[in-house]
Amino acid sequence: NSLGISIPYEFFSKLTKLNWYDILFAIENGFLSYQFAIKYAISEVLNNENLSQTILDLACLSPVGEFQSYLVQQYLNKLVNQISNEKKSETKNKVMYILLYWIFENKECYEDPLKVVEFIYDDFDFPISMVEFVRYMPANQSLLNTADENMEQLYRNWKLFLDNQEY
């Protein structure tokens, strides 16, 4: 997370079904705060029955304080052991998708959103799935007449990427 982008709980949790490993990965990479894990645990308590004691304990934490970060980390470490390797393998792409969606939806907040895409491309180890909307990558499509038209094409490719993802 070389740009220090932090995504609000409400946005992050509405886009996809999260698991505890997704949350831990996002926290460890600075996309979410420890308070997110507490809010997520609270939503689990409100919406589900038969939860583990670990989730109940996590939901009862106060969302402030240095020691709480340590406790959240300990609870998350317990909870991620219950996530399958198959689900864990999806996490990096899921978090990348949410981050790219956030940037796209809030592009007016960034001086150069496509520059942000370039940083994300680097931070996530140059995924092939992003090539079509990374400005400095060779285009698979023929170049258009003007720089503005080419820029618009990058944004269309970005939107198409977002529309075609399923998590």
C-alpha cells in the first residue's frame, strides 16, 4: 500500500463476501484499520447464530487503544486458521478489486487516478488482469486519434475489468 489508501468499512464490506483472512490481509497491508475487524465481528454477531467464542470476544473489544490492536491481531490469527487454502488464494485479487473499485468510484479525489492504478499494479506484483488499463503498458487495442481518446479507453477498460470480476 505505497499510497497509504485506507478504505472505509461500509464500502469495503458491501462489495463482496469477506472472510477473516481477507480482513487480516487488508489490515496488514494498511487498506483497513483494526477497527474494521471489530465492526465486522459485531455484524457477524448481529446477523448469525452459533458463532465462535473468538468472534464474540472480538466483537466486545473497544475500538480504541494500542493494546486492542494486539488483541485484534491475536483473534484474527485464530480465525484465519479456519479459512480454507482455496479461499485464502482468492484474497489478494479480492482486495485488489475492492481497492481498484474504490479508486474508480472516487477518482475525482485523486489528481491522477491512472497513476494510482500504476502504483496498485506494482503493489500487487504486476497482475496480468490489470494490463489493459495500466497507462504505460503496451495496448492490445489499436491506438486512437488523440491522447484524450486513449485515456478514455483506459478508463473504459478499467470499468470493464470491475464489471467482470466476481468475488
